[in-house]
Amino acid sequence: MWLHDSPLTGQDNWPAPCDCWEQLGWNIGHSVRVYHEVSSTNDLAKLLAWQVPSGTVIRALRQTAGRGQYGRSWQGGDNCSVLLSVIVTPPPGFRRPVVLTAWATVAVARTIQELCGTTPRLKWPNDLQIGGKKLSGILIESVTCSETKSCIIVGIGLNVRQTAADFAKANLPEATSLWLQGSSVSPDDAARRLITHLNQTYECLIATGGTAIEAAWSEMLALRHIPAIIEFRDQSRIVGVVHNLSFIGVEIMTPTGRIVREAETIVRILPDSATLIP
């Protein structure tokens, strides 16, 4: 699903940060390293993971070879987006990719709500949209640093200052930004607010066992309670209605009854246009 295991290579090739932020006592964002340009914040985070504490954030003003789910390209330039990766080693009970995706998704959604007054919808598995247009994406990967240490890298991209002309030039007609949604926030301020929400949401996740985060994540699913096609990693599919989404699984109602499948096995959830009323 969202978790990809990657080896650690090229440890001596990372650049020097152009800025550093600190928030003492925070679980997430106690140390933020800002770079002018990197190929990918996730790749740099993997290189640094073996030597920095859990909760360190890597942010870039520009990335040249970023990627999203299934290897899709995610590029950002000229400090017009929030591009960051969190290096985190959660307690054992919270390392499932579905749990970490929910944590990051809820934190990003709360940031968007704060900045432009609109609650985004979740396009499965990890895109946040407003009006059907992508505003943010999340990519979670794992890295093995040594025989005794492994980390999770949570990569987040959030469009901030792009205009309609910027997206047209990049051939991204189905993308939007905070600017296009009426917010004049700068990428720096958006990054700080996002990191604040990541920390607050992580603390809530650990303290409560994830109940509140699970509920908020479930409510954001765009195709919940309407006819949909659910596609799985084994290339099978189910036509039905997603009734409930939880860390345990996805509950799907079909004409023949109730089916529960693990969330990690679902690749896509698409509208079932054949059964939708025009």
C-alpha cells in the first residue's frame, strides 16, 4: 500500500542545510533542517535517518526528482510548495502504514482547513483534494539504517503559491493550491503550521491509541457511502459501497452482503459510474 522499504546508500553525499528551526520538547519538528534544493526530501531523509533522532523534519524549498505514490513524479520549485519529510520511529503498535497515513492525512487536512477554511476530501490512498483537484499528497517509505534501527519516512507535498497559469504550464489541470483556494499564506508559514499540526496530531495518536485520528480520517474519504469500485493489490475488484473505514479494515456493503478487507490491500477506490444517478 503506502509503505516501501528502501536500502540506505550514499551516506556521504548530503548537502548542508540553509536554515534550521527548533521547537524544544516537540515529538515531531523539534529539529527542522531546511535545504535550498534537493532531488527528493524522502531520499535525503533516508540518508540522514541513521544519525538524527525520531521527529526530525527535512524540508526543501525546491526538489527536482520528487515522487508520489506508485513512482509518480512530484516536483516543486521556487519555494511555491511545502515539501518536507518526517523521520519517525513510532512505538511498535503505531508502525502500520495505514495508521501513519491517517496521522499525516489528518494533520495536513487540519492545516488546509486552518489556512483556507475548507475541509479537503481524501482520494484513496493518500491525496487530499478540494473540488476534485489535488492540493496535497503523502508518500510513506521505510528505511533500514542498521541491524537494530529502522525508521519510517513520511513525505508530504502541499501546493501553496501556484497559480492557474503555473498548473497549466506544468500540464496539471487537476491540481490546485492554497492560493487558488483564497489563502495568501507563504510557504514558510504554511510549513510551520503543518509541522505544528503534525506534532499535535502525533501526540493525540500516541496518547489516545488513535481513536480520534481514525474517525477524522474515515470521515474525509471522498467515496464513502456511494457506489464505488474498490481495486485490490491482487488485481481483484469489488463493486459496492464503502460503509466504514478503520485501522482494522474497510467495510464494504455489496448486494450479497458485508465484506471486510484490510486497508493496506486496497489500491484504488473509484466511482461506479454505472450505478450513479446522473
